[in-house]
Amino acid sequence: AYTISEWTESITLRYFVERSGGNLSWNAARQLFMPVLSALSTMSAAGLHHFGISPESLKIMQDGKMRLGR
């Protein structure tokens, strides 16, 4: 299998947290994670699963939103 995706400037969640002093407030984490968790719920309901979720596959985009990468 393969994927095709657009190139977007981003940093990993791991780097984002390190750059933020090693932790995130609940409000910051909630704002980042809730859209991703909602998308994962929708994917799961459709029978699709992503088995590579990690601080390296979660990307923080230039607009401050988080996306799940490969």
C-alpha cells in the first residue's frame, strides 16, 4: 500500500512539547487532541484504523492545529 499527501510545513508533537518546556497545559493539550480524537473515532466507525500513532506521527502545523501523519 502507499499514500499520497500534500507537503506541509510542520513539527512533530515530540519537538513541540520539548520546545514548550517538556509539558503542555490541559487546555493546550485538549485543543490539540480533541479534533484528532474525533477524526480517529470517525475512522474507527468506518472500519479504518491507524496503528502508528506516536509523538513522531502527530504533527503540529503552522496554523497551530495537529494532524495525524504516517
